[in-house]
Amino acid sequence: MTIRWQLAHGRFLDIGTSALVMGILNITPDSFSDGGQFVDLERAVEQARRMMSEGAAIIDVGGESTRPGATPVSPEEEQARILPVISALAKSSDVLISVDTYREETARLAVAAGAHIVNDVWGLQREPGIAQLAAETGAGLVVMHTGRDREKNPDVIVDQFEFLKESLRIAGEAGVAREQIVLDPGFGFAKDAEENLQLMARFGELHALGFPFLVGTSRKRFVGHVSGKVSEARDAATAATSVVLRLKGASLFRVHNVAINADALVVADAILARETPKSGS
């Protein structure tokens, strides 16, 4: 089954038979894996074009590191980092652009500059005005689960449902259409290695929520916990998690290394295409 994801500026993305890759473009000096590499506008655009050539359907542009312990930046600094990149990409290509922010003001400016999707790591629960922005502009909305700054349910799936249902309530009351929403279980966000692995093992249970899922495991600490590799050497292990999650029903994959994950996901899609449909489906 194909779902048409509604995005800003009259765009859409079909989510269905093929995995989709979102390339990470951090315009930050301190991100855990690639901090400082793409703060220059020209280098950032060059990296975006490289990821597009390797198979990225979306470029996710962020201006504030969300790694544990990162120093927050002001909205003005975040905007100064990302808006020129978003504007340059929008003017020079037809790539779909996501803005990685939890701030309503930044999201509004980013959509005005050409972004099609808002990727909110606080799931609308820090600045609910992002939901209103999405309703007004038709922007695609990635609603992410987080365990930060709250008491979690000890059952990882129950906690997902409790948090994401509240986020969906906020979106619904603001008038966001279901067709605009993709969910993200928030791998690594206030989750230890065991919780992340449990979440992967039980990922199929999340489909009861009825929305497509984006996942972001790329180079994260729990991947290093399992593989024994430092962050920059975790791409192969990341690709393994992408395949597992694709076979369990994830649709979109937010990654640093587009090429290796795109190759791995082609294999997963080939397997899925040959599976015998379940009785009654």
C-alpha cells in the first residue's frame, strides 16, 4: 500500500514499496558525528548534492546539536546557520528539504525559505505552535518520541504510545491532516542501549498507531555499544539496523552515510517484494 505524504509548497512524497532515505546535514560545530564539517555554505550545499546523488530523497538540515549534553543555541544562531542553506538548496534543486528544529519561529522561517518538512525532536510537546504552522502551510511533519525531561513508562512500547498519542492530540487539535504526519520512535533520545534494542525488537507493535515511521539510528551510541565501534566507524552497523527496521515496517531512514544505507535497503526491499502476503491481507 502506498501513502501519499503531504508536504509544503504543493509537494508530496509517496511512501510505500521502496524505502526512502533522509540525508543528515548538520550545520553545527558540535554534532556528535559530523560537527564542524559543513558549517560553510558551499560545503553544506556540496554535501547535500552528494547525498542526493547517492539516493537521498530528503535532506534534513539542522542548526542545533541534539546529542546528550549539547549546549543549546539561540534561535537567532540556529536560523543564521540553516536558512542560507535551505534557501540555496530550494533555489538550486528540487530536492525535498526537512528542517530539524523544535522552535516554531525557526520552522516558520525555514518553510518560508523553501523547506517542505518540519522534523520536531520534541514531538510538538515543547512548542506546540509547530502544529499550527503545519496546519497553515501544509508542511509535512515528523513527530518524534523522546524520553527527555519526563518520567518514562518502563515498558518501551507503552511509553511510545503514551507520548505519541499526546503529540497526535496536539496535531489534531491544531488541524494538521493525517496525511501530513510521519512518526519517529526517537532512537537514542533518553533511551539506553537495552531500551533501544528492545524498541527495535518490538518495532512492529508501533504500527497499531496507523502512521508511517521514520527511524534514526545512524551512528548512535547504542549502535556503538553493540558493534564496539566509535561513531565515525558505525556506518556498517547502522545499515544493519536499517535493514532490520525495514523488514519490520519502517519507511524512512535518517542517516549520515546515504550510499551504504541505500544499498542495504535495496536488498531489504527485494526481500519484502518476494514475501508471501499474509492470509486476508
